[in-house]
Amino acid sequence: MRTDIFARLDREPEPPKIEIPRMSRTRLALFGGTSAFYAAIVVAVLASTWLVALDWKVMLFRPFEQWPQPHAFLDYFVVLGQRGPTAVMVAAWLGWRSWRQHTLRPLLALGAALLLLNVTVGAVKIGLGRLGPHYATEIGSAELFAGGDIFPSGHTANAVVTWGILAYLATTPRARRYLSALSAVVSLGVGLTTVYIGTHWLSDVLLGWAAGLLILLGLPWCEPVIARTEVWLLGLRDRWRARAPEPPRPVAAGAPQPGPVPQRELVSQLESGTAAHEHAPRHAGARPGSASRTATHTPVRPHTGRPERSPVSPTGSRRPPHSRPLPGA
């Protein structure tokens, strides 16, 4: 009997039902409000309004010089917004969830969210081409269409999506509230940290928050595609298992292992069996042409004593030629 932790987890009951979020009226209202906020930020930057002036004021203030104490810690904290490390950590947790719940939906939802993030945020970054604070050339300028890729903030949007997907996939209302608060704190902290260390404008962070939130709010529209993809993958797995050869059966310890018989040995066995069958005696009354079922017995030869045996040497005495004479001879 298995006693490891995985065997105990297999015996645990599965969740009764996994609730899939739907596009409710509240979610639609939030999606519309966030879309309007997103568009307002883009227009404000394109028109070089007060928001761009605020970006320059914050950048010239140089927060990392005003408060240098938390700089070392925030250099590590901002990693929670990098796509590679966060995707690996969250994918490991959701992979365990998929195994426990016997469904691929958590991993597929994460993949769909990251795909939407790369497409939407990447397209706006390349299309607007804004330069970051460290590469700005003209004070008061929006630095757009200059070959940059800083607007919106990818760190901020990734933090919203990667940590927010945990709240989206939560199975209980309590877990959803706690995970929503945790993802909000992490995404707010990552966005403000990029402004503190001077890698992003403030407007970059605002647009990054809106971009990540739009992806989380629009994920219910992707649920039918996620469900069809899961059915296709599970069907592909079943077909692969049906075509796979069966594994060899285990052999008990100490049992003889079957092996290939050499060709010469096989031919000699067949010839000896044929000769024994031809010279085997037949029972009385046996029909001609029928094989005898009695075993062939070799006649017993009489045991001869030592004097009756033939000498080892062909002729002559067995005494050595230079043997000493016996006493008295």
C-alpha cells in the first residue's frame, strides 16, 4: 500500500463543482469603465496634456534619490512583475491545481490570459513607440513614435494578469476575496516601484493597470474556447494511450527469465527429437504408423569388476621401468 503524500491526495474528494465566471452586468460595467479609462490615458499622452507634465515632474523629482533606503529591497520586489519568473511560479501552482481537480482549465486559462497580454500590450507598445525616462531627449515632450517600447508598462500589466488569475480561478468566495486583495497589492506595488526606480513614466503605469484589468475582466468570453481546447486535448491524450503498446508484465524475483534460443541448439533439439521418435519401441497391438507413447529405455549393462576391465596401457607391465627391488628379492 502506498503511504506517500500523493497517494493520500488521490484519495481526497474532488471539489463538488468548479464555478466558471460569466460575463455578468457588473463585469460588463467594469469592463466598459476600464476601457474608457484606458482610452482617456492614451488620448492624454497623445495630446501632451497635464498628464505628460506630471510625468516629467515625477521623473525630475527622482524618488530613488529622495528615499534611497528601500532601493535595494525594491530592486528584488519588482521581479514579481517580470513575465518569466512569475509565469513559472503561477504555472507550477496551477499545474498542481489541474492535477488535483482533474481538469486542464487552470493552465489553459493562464495560457489564454498571457497570450492576450502579449498581443494587446505588445501591439500598443510597438505602435506608440514611446521612450522611457532614461532615454528622454526633450523636457515636456511625450516622447512618442521614437522607437521605444515603454507605454504601457509591461511589468505592471503582467503583475495584474499573473497574480489576478489566481483570484479569477478561485473556487470559494473567501479565497477569491483574499487573492484579489493580494494581487491588487502586488500589482500596485510593482507599478509604483517602476516609477520609483525611474524605468517608467507614471502614465505608463496607469495604462498598464488598465490593460491588465481589461484582460481579467474579458476572460469569461474566452471560456467556451478554453472548454473546447480542453476536450480536444483530452481526446488526443486518450487516442495516444490507446495506440501505445502495453508495458511488459513484471516477473517475480528468482523466476527464470525467458530468452532467445540459439539457432544451432534449436536444430540439434529438433534432430534428436526426430531420432528418438523413429527408434522408439512400439507396444504390441499398436497400429502401424502410429507413434508409440512409451518412453525409450536404454538397456542396463552389467557392471564389470576391476580384474575384468581392460588395462589402461595397451601392452607391457604397469610397473615403472626403474622401480626399486623389493627387500629379500
